[in-house]
Amino acid sequence: MSKPTPSRNSFSPASRWKIGFDVVLRTLLVFAVVVMVNYLAAIFFHRFYLSSQTSVKLSSRTLAVLNSMTNSVKVTLYFDSNDEFYPDIAALLNEYRAVNKNISIRTVDYMQDPGAAEQVKAQYKLGSSADKDLVIFDSNGRVKMFSGEALTQYALEQVPNKTEREFRKQPVSFSGEKVFTAMLLALQNPHPLKAYFLQGHGEPSITDKGDFGYLKFAATLEQDYVAVTNLELLGDRTVPMDCNLLIIAAPTVPFTEPELQKIDQYLTQGGRLLVLFNYASVKVTTGLESILQRWGVNVLPDIVQDPKNTVTGQDVVVRRFANQPVVSSLSQLSLQMVLPRPVEKVSFANPPANAPQVTELAMTSPNATLANDSSAPPQSYSLITAVEQKPAAVAGLRGTTRIIVTGDSIFLGNYYIEGAGNRDFLNSAANWLLDRPQLISGIGPRPVTEFRLLLTQQQKQQLRWLLLAALPGGVLLFGWLVWLVRRK
């Protein structure tokens, strides 16, 4: 009968020491990695965002405003903290505070803290029952407030339902950053700048909501704290002395001689002018062309086509920009202009010593042609040109003369202003003309797109079973199979 084999330990002392040393070493390595990651994070910390559409990533223009702000601002969220969009508003304001420590934020929940709510009502004279869910900005007694409900735009959306038609309000955009930055600008400046929008020559209306109207154009300027007012140069009326920016958009009727003299005088005094031509005036001499030529800008009576850079066949997608503040922020974007006219720099044979500085800002590709001149070879055409007079050469009643001339006006109308970098160009152009460099750098707030998965009740039930039963059950089943294999 054979002797039973003596049992022996599963691990020898040497093996146990080896395993223990390996565990300690691995633990130390993991600890060292954690320490190094935290050290690097402390030095190079910055916020990052998982979504390209996040509502709290501030635009570069807002960052410029915050970095230039030195006055203290107290922000009061007079809100029901259970409101659906309260977390988004609070998160956005926290980003503002993270950039500029002069901003302080407090929340007064009028539903849970009636005592504090009464103090806010008394301080800011809130009396109406509608005075709730407000964002209140206060800088040394200067107060601006905005309704939280108005920060979110909605659209009616049909809910999938087999039995009856059902609709719900879907949030489609959140304008918190635009509003809050505009309010900070308003607090920094006691009076808004004034832009006069010339009328009487076929210009679009700043109250028109149609595709070619300029309602969004005016709203964009107002967000930069620029008040827009209509102006007609009738009779003895000249360009007002409080005019910080004169806008002439899409004139299709010739100006009278007295009107041209008033505009010329305004520029000589150091005025700021934004002129937008379009295809409708190709065969019309408005009179502005001769004034602009004296300032070094030539508006050609033709239409530019760029077959390799078009979406509809009538538009021109512009991707070439000069190294100039107005368009420096557009280097990663583009402009979509409709049937644009060439706007080029005049080449003077012997320019005077005090000649204005003229810069072609936006150019087509080298393959562009003219619609009405088939003999002209393909070449690059300038579509936007800027003018700045040297300070010593201007009378100086209004400042330093600055002019921007574009070959299209439709690209800043209600329909096209949202395309490409069109709205950003308007922001930069207006702020360059108004000499506000802190608002030129970078692009403005981008539209927020909401991605939403619509499911029927049956699909929701199937998804619930998939997440709560099928997936966990599959993992358990796989683990059980592995256990069986290892056991055998």
C-alpha cells in the first residue's frame, strides 16, 4: 500500500514574500502616478468641456469683456431653485465669477426664504407678482435686471403618440451669455453708444422680421450696448453730434446732393461709417461711390462669382482674410455673401502724405470671375475694405475717421446673419468702428443646439429592460461561464 503524499503549503515563504513585494510595489506606483497627476493639474489646471455645444463654455469675446472689467458687480439670482433652467443659469454665472473675482453671486429662493425675498423686493423695488425668476446685476447702485424665463427660447414639438396629437415646448436656444455680457457692458458705460441707420433710399428696416429685414442686425448691435435709431437727412438736418456710427445699408435710390454733402462733412469731422452695397444697385449710381473713392475705396458696378466656393450658386463663401483686427477672429470661420460686388482699394499714382490707410479685408479665391465681364481673367477680388485716417490728418470733432465698405448687404439680413461667421463679422466691424478693442478679439457666443432622443413609451420600456436587465444579466452570465471554465 503506497504512502499518502504529504501535503504541502500552496505558497512557499519565498513566493509569499515575492507576491507581497509585488503588491506593495504596484500600490506605490499607482500612488506615485496619482500624486504626479494632481501636481500637474495644480500647475496647468484649466476647465475642459465634454460637449462642443455646452452652455457654460464662455466665448472669447465674453472672456475679453470680463478680463477688462475692474468694477465690482453683485449678481442676485431671485429665483425658484427648483426651476428647470436654474442650474444652467447658475452654472453660467459661476463661469463668469471664475474668470473675474470682482463678480459675486448670491441666490435668493423666494419660495423657500420669504424673509430674504422681501429684502430683495424692497432693495430693487419689486412689486408686481410677475417680478420673479430674475437675474439682477448691481454695480455700485447701477442696476440691470433680466427675466430668467426670457433667456430660453422655445418651439412647439410634436410628441410621438399613436392615439392623439400631443405637443410640448422644446427649448431650442439659451441666450444667457449674450444677455449677461451685454448687461456687464451696460454697467461699465453710463450711456449706450448710438448708431444711426439711414433711411429714405430703399434701405431695409431694422424692425422687419422677414428674411431680408434687419431686425437681427439691430439686435446684435444692441447686445453690444449700441442703441440703433433711424435717421433721415431731410431739410436742414445733419448727422447728429451724438452719432457714434452711421450705417448705410443697401441703398437703391441716388442720394441728393445736400445729403452727400452732409455725409462727406461727417466723415471729414472724424465720423465712423458702415456702408453695405448689394447687387440691386449695380446699375444705380447712388453718389456714395464718388465720396468713397476720395477715401481710397472703389466699388465696382459688377457681381463676383466664385464657382468653386459656393453653396447655392449665387453666394460666395469667403475664406481668405487680411491680418487686420476686424477679421482676425474669422481665420477659422468663413463668410457667406450673396451676389457680392467688388470693393477694392484705389491705387493712387502719387498718394498724399496724409492719405488714409486702406485695407482689403476679405478676398475671394483666385478663381473668381465677374458676372458682367466675361473678358476679365479669373482672379481674387476684394469684397470688404476698411479705411482709417491718420489722427493728425483729421479735424477731430468726432474722433478718427473709420470706414468699412462691403459689397453685399444680404449676408447681414435676418436669414443669412446666422450663417458661417456673418454675425461675428458684424460684431467685430461695429466694435472696430467704435474703437472698442476689448470686444473685437475672438468670436462671440455660439448658438446652442439641443440634441434630444425622442422615444415612444414602448421604446422607453424596451430601453429600460435593456439597461436594467439585459446588460447586467449578460455580464452576470458571462462571469458565470468564466467561472465554470476555470472550475473545470
